[in-house]
Amino acid sequence: MISTRHARFPLCLLLAAFIPISTAFTGKVPWRLPVAEKRDQVLPRLKAKHADEVAVEEVRALKQTILEEAAGTSNGLKATPQQRDAISKAINGLAAANPTKDITTSELATGTWDLIYTTTPGASGGKLGPFIGEVQQEVDIAEGLYVNYVRLGPLTGRLEATWDVVNKSQWKVVFKSIAFLLFGQQLVKNELDQAGLWTLSYLDDDMRVLTARSLERDTGNVYVLARA
Ligand SMILES: *[C@@H]1O[C@H](CO)[C@@H](O)[C@H](O)[C@H]1NC(C)=O
């Protein structure tokens, strides 16, 4: 009968032979290999995760700045120059951190969005005569349809548009019709034949930033929207 001690002996010999051979091939001590490999894999991943977390934190802070500065400014129409400046800087920061590379075709834009800030002094910013209404956008990427609502008490303005994708950052928006509704009943609807150029600069789960301008003009107006 072979004792356990004797049975282990050839195994030790095998190991003793295997280690130098395998080290000669790999240049590494075999039993350290799994640990070293793990470390080489995990450390960069931890660093990347940390960088991601910093970026996420920065984006959150930029959004917070926009929301706080725009609060109580009636879509930005009543914003002070200081507020506009702070928001403009935050918008530039967001654009630099845009996570949605296919921004002009991404399904992420589909849904209902509340306007929280704009630099436009006009109706698309909610201004109706002396009043300022609430502006909401409904976007349906699959349908290629975009509807802009301006709501002021019982009155609703409804602007319908479609678009062509110009390139990776721009839409040519074609306005189709504008209607006015009172208590949900359509009073008047006019067909439109106008176009504008939108530069889309930021899109994620809960915020969008775009700059809209007419085809003739160079300067545009920025719009920041939050998912409703
Ligand atoms: C898209 O086209 C416009 C001109 O209409 C140009 O200024 C812009 O740089 C283009 N953007 C990209 C991402 O190609």
C-alpha cells in the first residue's frame, strides 16, 4: 500500500519541473500570473471608473447650475445678464460633455420636454403679447415629428414641424402648421412653409440643448429642455 506522503512526492517533482519550464516561456512566475493579471486588469478599470464618476459629477453640477439660475426667470425671458452668463458657461460645459454621439438621430430625444431656458425673446420662448406661457416640446424620432406647445391658461399654441438630418449635429427643421386652441378646442390652424436650422449640442436621459436659427441669420437662440 502506498502512503499519502509517497503519493505527493511525484507531484512535487512535476511542479518543480513545470515552474522553470513555464517561466522560461512566459517570463513570469506561473503562480503569480493570475494575481498580477487581475491587478493589471482591475487598476485601469478602477481609474476609468473614477474618471467616469468625476465626469458624471461635473455634468450633474452643470445641470444644477442651469436649473438654479433659470428658476423663476420665465424660461429665461426675465434672466439677468449675470444669470445668462452663468447659464451660457454651463451650456458650453454640457456641450463639451455630450454623451450622445448620434445626437441628430438618437431615440433618446423621443418624449415630452419642458423648456427651462432660452435666449429667444419671441413666441417660441413662450412670450404671447405681454404674457409668458409654458413651453413644452413633444418629439417623436421614429415618426419624424416635433410639436411645440405654448400654454397660457386656457389658450394653447401648437406648432408642428418635421426635420431633415443635415449632418451629425444639425437638423433642418421644417415648420408645417400652427394652431391655436381654447380649452382644447381648435380655433384656427394655419399651414406654414418655413424652415430653420437647429444645432443639437447636448442630449441625455433628462436634458437637451439646442440652438435654433433661421436659414438667413447667423446668430441663433439657445434652448435648454428638461424631460417632463
Ligand atoms: C454640419 O453642417 C454645418 C453647415 O450647415 C457645419 O457648420 C457644421 O460644422 C457641420 N457639423 C458636422 C458635425 O459636420
